[in-house]
Amino acid sequence: MHPKFACVIYLNVFSNVSKPQGVKEVMAATGTVVKVAQRGEYIPGTENRNVTITGTYASVQAAQNYIAQKLTHETLKVAYY
């Protein structure tokens, strides 16, 4: 059995990646499990919810890279349109 790894990102960052299908898209592309904190479950002192990505070390890294590429693409789209 492979060890599991997890990372946490802010929902406001994640939601900019791929609106309604972001969770399914990341899971399908990387083989990870993505869980979004429930509405009202905020990071203390903020109005941000956590998104937890769990899987093997390689799959969590792949998910982080996938999200980073999407963010870069979205940022460039906004900058040039």
C-alpha cells in the first residue's frame, strides 16, 4: 500500500481554476481525492474554505501542478482580454 499525502489550498484560489467542475476535473486528471470544506466551515479568521487534495505523493504533486497551470492560464486570459 502506498503512503497517502495531502495538501490544502484555499477555496477562493481553487474556485478560480474551473468553476462547477473543478473537483471532478482535478480528480480525473490526477487520480487524487479532492474534498472541499462545507459551507460555513471557514479557516479561522477568514471567510475561506479549505480544499484538501489526498493521494500518493506523485498524484498530489500532479494535482498541485495541474491547478498551478490552470491558474496561470486563467490569469493570462484575464490580463489579455
